[in-house]
Amino acid sequence: MDARQNLKKYFGYDSFREGQEKIINAILAGRDALAIMPTGAGKSICYQIPAVMLPGITLVISPLISLMMDQVKALNEAGIRAAFINSSLSEAQIAKALQLAEKGVYKIIYVAPERLESHYFIHFAHRADISMITVDEAHCISQWGQDFRPSYLKIIEFVKSLPKRPIVSAFTATATQEVKTDILCVLNLIEPEVVVTGFDRKNLFYSVEKRKDKDRFVIEYVEKHAKESGIIYCATRKNVDNLFTLLSKQGVSVTRYHAGLDKEERKRNQDDFIYDRTPVIVATNAFGMGIDKSNVRYVIHYNMPQSMESYYQEAGRAGRDGETSQCILLFSAQDIMINKFLLENKDFSDLSSEEIEIIKQRDARRLKIMENYCRTNGCLRNTILDYFGEKVIKPCDNCGNCMKDYKKIDMTEEAKQVINCVAETRGRYGLTIVLGTLIGANRARLKEVGTNRYKTYGALKKYSESQIRELIYELINQGYLIQSEDQYGVLKLGDISKLQDENTHVILKVTEEKIQEAGKLKGK
Ligand code: ADP
Ligand code: ZN
């Protein structure tokens, strides 16, 4: 039976989706493989079908116990013999499972990465016929990945210790260039087939709204789209409750979801939303895992999320049916403070101080990238795709920024002043001080550090602070300035040689904050 017949037999599907067949064929030909596909694209089948067809056992290394259990249950129901081995089982249960595994009862065994260090397990692995090691959520191997897991670094030692090297395949939904390189290197994949399927969701219209009155925006939006199904994500439970009450008072048919509600209510509210009894749900990011509702017409983020990975995944719950849908992010500077607070208070128990430091740096960096998404005047879709490592050339002409009306102003002379100022600071200060200095603000802090005596002090005093801020962001985007990625955000000179050419201009696009009318959407 070939791969396609197995797809039909075990999963009931007639054809493969983009990328699946290429990965499966490579594995069946005995090659290593790396697949980078967005969530929901169908990664599991890419290793499950080869697992059925290869002679021995496939070990799937997966970080989440709950995910393992779901997968194993589904596989057994489909008629594929599978098991999991993790800390939810007793010693006796594990011994029993390994005994059966050694006899060849299972085709697929899910294990947590920690298990690879267990003496029992290694003993078993050395005697069993292992055809393939599959690394699920492979980005966990990278310190740049969303969930770096030190135990993932043990995988390669484990593979090396086996008497015969099995095929190694890796899967992830999040892969920037850095993560991808890390996976390939750390896992030591040998001439792998690498498949990256598109992250572009063409039917999603991304926009960022900088509104003082977020509540009003949400009420108006929801009322205008009364019959449509939508998710509104908030950063905190308190925000969820407030917004939920507000919308309810307005007579909107709305429900809510967050970890503070008891299990029964969560289930009930979730079902009300999924089965279209309540079109709108206000939720924290606890909502959405494993939910496959096709007709969600909009996802509004009441607060900026903490990373592009989260944003892509949450916004991506809109438009699963391929119909035009909106992903709106309501941004305010306060969101940065809220997120910093949430990150500061993250639970770091069980981690060494070294690991905590790594994770904190990474979190700060990811937050900064998300902030840049909110502040950019460039194409939003391209900002996302670029982040996930997809090459982009032209603006999409179909996102909030591409469709905004801009006035273009030549700010080349002003840009040179900014650069002079940063040169004067000798790369010691952050945005606030540079900004204050340029507009000639009368602030104690500037006197303290002495920038009020700079040549550039007050050089741009006819501009507002926000205009110069935009300019500085543009200069960072274009690489003339570099901002450190730690919490200080110190500004240093980048490559400014281009500016010496008199044909180079720095053009700032100035927006006249226009409301994106739904009717302006392309294809409507
Ligand atoms: P991922 O791991 O990439 O997030 P999953 O493997 O969980 O995605 O698959 C998402 C959904 O798509 C599952 O319900 C799966 O059964 C379905 N699916 C996968 N491959 C196909 C296919 N070739 N045709 C139809 N549905 C598929
Ligand atoms: Zn665009």
C-alpha cells in the first residue's frame, strides 16, 4: 500500500495537502527531514504515515503530555497502534508499555524529552528496532524559539547512542531563520529534505489601530458586524471581564473565556461560541488551543500580544474557511507596560538562574518585535512573513498600512540631526533621552546626563515628540540606527554611509489616522 492509500485507510482523506507528500516521500526514501508548516497545516500526518509504513518503531519526542495523550487516542481509534510514555504513568505502567513495545506491539511511541535520559528507556531503545526519531515542536531546541527546552538538547546524544542511526525528522510551526538554522545544526540532520509551506494567509486583512478609546472601537465594530462570529483577545482576565460586561450591557450576544472561570463554565461558554449560539467571545490567550471553528470573521486584539508567534496563531483563528476576515490589533503604549508586568511575573519555578536569564532576554526581544509591528508604517503582512523567514518583495496592497493614506515628507535633514545627536551620546542613551534632547525638552534628566549642552539640543524643536519618534523608528528600520534589544533600548549608529550620498533621502510616511472602513476591504 502506498502513502496515499494509507492516508485514505487510516485518516479517510483523499489527497495530501501542500508539502505533506514531499516530506513523506523523503522519509520513506530514508532521508532526514525538516518541515516548517503553520499550525493546522497537517504536520502530524507527515510522520504518522511513514511511521506506519517503515519496518520498525517511530519515537515521537513531544513536549506536552496533553498533546501526546490526544494524539495517541486518535491514532488508536484510527487503527494505528500507538502509546505514550511520560510522567503521568507509574513505574509499573512504563515497564509494561516498554515490554509491549519491545515485542513490536506499537508502531508509534510518544515520549517526553526528559525520558531520553532514563536508564530504562535507553536500555529499551538499544534493543528495539527504531526506524525513525521524530522531533515534534522542534523549535524547542532553539534558544530563539518560543519555548526553549534544555532537555531537547539531549536528543542528539540519544540518537548518537543508538546502535543504528534512525531517520530523524523534525516539525515546527515557528521558524525564523535563526530557529531553522538551530534545528538543522543541533539535531545534526543529514542532507535533510526541508519543506517550508506558506505562512501567508491571503484572506486575512491585518490592521493596527492606535485608538485612545478602545472600548468604543470594539462596541462600534461588534455592533456593525452583528451577525458575524468574532474573538476578542485581552491580555488579562480583568480586561476580559470588563469588556464582557460592557458588551453585554450594550445588548451584544457575547460570552467569555479565561482560566479564572470554573471548568464547567469554560466548557459551556466555549461550546456556545463554537456552535454559534453566541457569536462573540471575549477571552484571554487560554482560549483557542485545539479549536477549529471555520467561520470566525474577525479576531480583535484588545491588547498587543507578547510575541509574533502568539499573534500569528491567535489572529490565524480567523478565516479558516478561506473567506475574507479581519485581524485587528488595538495598540496603545500602555500595552507594553502590561506585557512587561506579565512577563516579570511569569512562573519560573524549576528553572536555573541561567535559564531564567536566557528566557527573560528572549521575552524582551520578542516583545520589542511585536511593538515594532504595531508601530511600523510598512506593510503588515510583509512584517509578519518576514519574521517567519518568508521572502517578501512588494507590499501586499491588502493590509491596514498598505491601504492607509499617507503624506510623504522628506526628512533627510532632520534624520541627519538625529544621527548627530546619537553620535554625541556616543551610543550611551536610549530613545527617551535622544528624543528629549532633539526637541529641546526642559527636563531634569537631560541636565543630569548633560545632553542639554549638546549641539543638537533643540535642533528639532519645531517638531512634536511623536513625529521625531516616528522618524527614529524609521531610521532603525532602515538600519541607520541600531537599538539594543535589552530593556534599555540604547541607540547606536548603524551603517550611515549611505546618507552621505546626496541622492539618498529619508522619506517619512505620515498617516492621517483614518478608520479602515470594512467596505474598503479588497474583494468585497
Ligand atoms: P498541525 O500539527 O500542523 O497543527 P495537524 O496535524 O493537527 O496540524 O492537522 C490539522 C488538521 O488537518 C487535522 O484535523 C488533520 O486531520 C487535518 N488534515 C491533515 N492532513 C490532511 C489532509 N491531507 N486532508 C485533509 N485534512 C487533513
Ligand atoms: Zn500590506
